[in-house]
Amino acid sequence: MADKYLELVNTGFTKNLAKTLGLPRPSILRRHTPGAPLVPGPVLLLGNSPASQGLSDTMLGWGLDVRRHAVGEGKIGAIILMLDNVAEPGELSEPMLAAGHALRQLAPGGRVVSFSRPAGGTDAPAQAAARQGIDGAVRSLGRELRGGATANGVVLGERVDATAPSALAALRFLLSGRSAYVDGQFLHVDSTDGELPADFEKPLAGKVAVVTGAARGIGAAIAKTLRRDGATVVVVDVPAAGDALAKVANQVSGTALQLDITREDAGAVIIEHATSRHGKLDIVIHNAGITRDKLLANMDAAKWNSVIAVNLESQLRMNEAFLAAGLPGLRVVALASTSGIAGNRGQTNYAASKGGVIGMVRASAAGFAARGGGINAVAPGFIETDMTARIPVATRTVARMLMPSLMQGGLPLDVAEAIGFLASDSAAGINGSTLRVCGQSLVGA
């Protein structure tokens, strides 16, 4: 957090004082540390899915302690609910109640992950009801957990098994500290595409990535995270941010490209820089964005048009250039926002641009897939940045309390971790999706 509240209510004398006074005590979240265990204890695998044994064998191969029944008095690191074969609502009772009985043993920073199928219009009504019921149950469970624990799900396409590469990659992401601020969300794996990395600590080894808006904040965090995960990084920002951009480029041992992304030829310039300096282009992160907030009644054309131009139209033009260039296997991740899902007062222009990003990603998925690549979006919620630090303390505190389970804003790193996962080859089975990184705030769906 930008202030010291989280630290104060979790350490020393002030921790006890906060407990005595009944103050909200957000937990210190379990974030990724290289070399740390994937989960903080044994994994309890529940459900009678035919895929359970194969998933158990895979996790044992990862060095996890997998249990199929209650684990005595000790703590457990994760609960996995195998619900991909549920055909009617009554079948949810046994595994969900078994998970409920085990929750008291869930360690701080523990994880609950479900595997399920999408509810489609051609399903039998009972099956569709059961499948959609899983969505509501998991999201609700995420709001009940404490100690920095989270609940999320993996939704498998009808021809996808839980041991498909992207399903396993999604599971690892959701079990790990990389998903610290992802709560009550579902990753949809629609194909068997994807390949798990040889080194899970370097999933982007050998890749060349471009990050726009990289001079500061979330963009800089993305660049550093992609570099940590093995990528060669090109950082892009406007010429006015040249000094800060050069500093980030030095920190990630990459190259800097000063560029206004609203230029008609921005996509071609990015391709030329990446291929001439680094030989190829594998990943593009559309992070650059601006806000020009006003109530719509007070909005002028300059404020509206500038936000649409930077946040949305520039991405559309660059994507057209990338597709026209036929870049093989290009993976694109765009920054949306929960404002584009739920709306936000005084942000009609910003919400239109970010909702537009979500629509763009969905409609562009087939085009990128045809070239062996993919495109997805990440929608951050309340993230602690220099910009949010300027919000009055009382307003910031209220915003944090709107995250009922985690009770805190996220960090730029949390957004970067989700982007790094979606940019990897192991996420190739996920395409056209938007993943919220919002701590399951009360705004949006």
C-alpha cells in the first residue's frame, strides 16, 4: 500500500492495538518470490472427475504434496475442486461442503481453484444451471476467505482436459504468488494449444517484448517483470518521458523507443525497431493510456477524443499493422480497466475506451490465432500508483474497503504478473479473454 497502514496493523504493538479497537486488518499478500514453494502446504484435491488422477499425477511431478482426503490438523496450502463433470445442481453439494469443512485449515495466502465447464445455450437446463452455479459459488467463496487467501477458477472448453498445457499453466498461475490480487475470477481455456516452459522461473526466455507507456508506474513494473521472466524488453513512451524511459531501459537491460503511439505508423515503427535491434517481435503489451476525467455534462471534445485516440484507436491501428506484417506467434496483452466493465462517475470517456479494449480483444482473437498467436486483456481495479497516492487519504481508505476480502489496493506488480502469464506460450489456449486484477472489488462483475 502507498501508506503504512497495512504494515502497522500487522506488526508489533500496533497490531494488537488494531485488534483491540476492531480496526480493519488487511493481510500481507503472498506474492511471487523466485524459488519459493508454489503453495504454502499440501494440496487437497476434491471431486470425482475422471481428470482428477491425471491432474494429481502432474502436481506430484511438480513436487506438491497432493491429498485426496482430509489432512488431519495441519494447514493446507490449496484446495482444488474438480467440478468439470458436474451434470446437475445436486452434484455440487458433496465437493463444496467438503471444501467448506477444510477451509479452517487453509493457510494464510492459500488458494482455492475450481475446474469447471462453461454454461452454454445448448446444455440441458440442469447442466447449465449447475455449471453457472459454480461461477456464483466460487465468487462468493472468494469473499469469505481471509488471511490473503483467494478463490478462482479455470473453465475448460468442451474438448479441453484439465491436463491441457494452458489449463495446467492457469492452475500454476492461480496457485502461485503471481496471482496475489486476482480473486473471484475465471480463466477460460478454450483449446489444447500451449506449451509449458522448460523453466517455470523463466517462462519468457528467448522472447522479445514491447511495452508501451513504460516510463513509469504500471508500465515500468510490466517491463521489469517481463525481464525477470526472461524476455528481452523494448520500452516505449512519448519523447517527453525520455529521461524516465531511458532509466527503465537501463534497469531491464533493454532498448528505449521514444514514440507517440497515436502516430499512424506507430505499429510499423515498433516492428522495425524490435526486428532490427533484436531480430524478432514475440510480445506486445498495450499499456499506454491517459485519463481526462469530467462529468459528461462538462466534457469537451478535446478531452473525449484524446482519451479515445490514445487508449483505443492507437491499439486498433497497431494491431492492424502487426497482423498485416504476419508476425508468427505474436501474443498481445492490452490494458483494460474495471471502469470499462462497471463504469465510473466522471469517466465516460475513459470507460468507453477501456470497454472498447475488451471488445477489441474479443473480436481480434481469431485473427491473431490464425497466425499462431493470441490477444487478451487485463482489467486492473484500484492499484496503488503515484496517481492514486494523490487521492485524499479518506477516499483511498474507502476505495480499499470496497475490496471486502483483501481490503487493500493492488500493486503495479500484480498487474504485471497477470500480463506476464497471458504473454507466455503456456497461455496459448486462452484467447480473447479479459482477466480482472482487482481484489474482487464490489464494482463490476
